[in-house]
Amino acid sequence: MSIELRHLRCFLAIAEESSLTRAAARLGITQPAVSRSLATLERQLGVRLVDRSTHHATLTPEGRVFRERAASAVSAFDDAVDTARRPVRPLRLGHAWSALGPYTTRLLRRWEREQPGTPLELLRIDDRTAGLLRGAVDVAVVRGPVAEPGLVVTRLFSDPRVAAVTADGPLAALPRITPADLVTAPLLVNTVSGTTAPDLWPADARPATTITVTNTDDWLAAIAAGRGAGVSTASTAEIHPHPDVVYRPLPGLPPVPVHLTHHDPPSHPAVPALVALAVEVTGGSA
């Protein structure tokens, strides 16, 4: 069996992106090369891992099981190489946007003070699990529900929702915004790592138009340009201020739960200490 590390990395990119085209862009290779790598992996394993269509790629049941094993294998390899290079490997904390909001600085400073022998790296990775499933991080901050199997999930706090609107638009003059106020403007939706979708509104009163983006930077730029409005959390307002965007409370939509997630067993020995500190800092529950 001649399965190579590149085959596993390619499969994990497809699993995260749900698209061979986007996986190729992430890896910096051509789409035919991604297709060949996936075909080789499936042929060597003797199972179909991905159901392909023109615009979408979905994991089969066998693919979902293999994904966890492949992520663990790639992570173990990277850890081994990193450990050989550096005696103490940093603990990698991933987030897709806004980290732990108002608790971020407090967590980082306390970790540096209380765990000086283990560097903590805060990494922004724009995917649903902030790089956790593809082995890029040891622990991840995830907003919204976490349904992936094989993960330990600790709820930390609830993040209130806010509306983000262009600073010179009529909605910016309101002290707070209701979901109904956002129905007439296009809704900016981050389809990769966001927590907002039209189904948050009643079926008969949803925003008429949606504009999709893939990361927080593009989301902010589109709102600043007046292309539409967005919905996020209070942590976004704190971590991502923008001179042409104003944030207003949006009490009509439920808050977003914020979780700390990691594999079982953890990929780094300091993971339990980080979870315990995050619970203490945020007032969460282990």
C-alpha cells in the first residue's frame, strides 16, 4: 500500500472545503492533481471516501470515519517533526474569528505568566473548526453547535448577536436593530465559518437577498462598501472594529454559544491546562 502524506493532506482539504476546486486553491495545486490524489487514496483503501458532483463534494460514511484517522495521522507526523526541531512544541489555539472576544487578552497573559515553559500560539484559520479537524491546531474556539464525532467540547460562554451596518447608512442611526430591520437589505453571510443564515428569520420574513463571503475580512469590506448588512456577535465588534462599519445590539436573535474543542486524546499534553484556564477566565463550565 503506497499511501503518502500528501494524499492524506489532500483528502483533509477536500473534507474541509467540500469542493475539489477550493481544496486545490488551498493546497496551491491544480484541480486535476487533487482528483488524482483522491482517486489514488480511494483505490489504495478500496473504499469510496467522497461523493463528487460538479459543484460539491460530500464525504461518504466511510469518508467521515477515515477523516478523523487521517487528521490524527497528519497531526502526529507534524508534531513529530516539530518536536524534533524544537524541544517544546507550542500549544496551538485556533479560531476562525474573534477568538475569545473580551477574554482573549486575559487568557493569553495569564497563560504566559502561569505556563512560561509552553508557548501558546493563537492562530486564525478560516474554517468551521478553526483547523482542528485537519490537525493544524491542538485546541479550537468554535462558535455555534459542534457535531463532529471524536471531539471533546467545553462550553465557555454565550456571545450576544449584533448587527453590522455601513456607518453612513440609515440603520446606523438606530440605537439597536431588530431582525425585521434587516429584511430589506442584502444579508452578508460567511458560509465557511460564520453562524448566520437566513433560517434565523421566520420563513415568511427572511432577507430577500444574500451575498456570500468566505472570511471576516471580506465580510467587513462588503458591509463597509454598502453592499449589505451582516449579523455577528459582540466579540466581533470588539476584535474587528472598522471605521466604516458600526455594530448595534440585535436582541431579537439568540446568542451564539462559544466552545473550546479538542481531540480525545489531546494532541498536546498542555491541552487540559488550557481548557481549565479558559473555563476559569470566562466563567464557563468544564
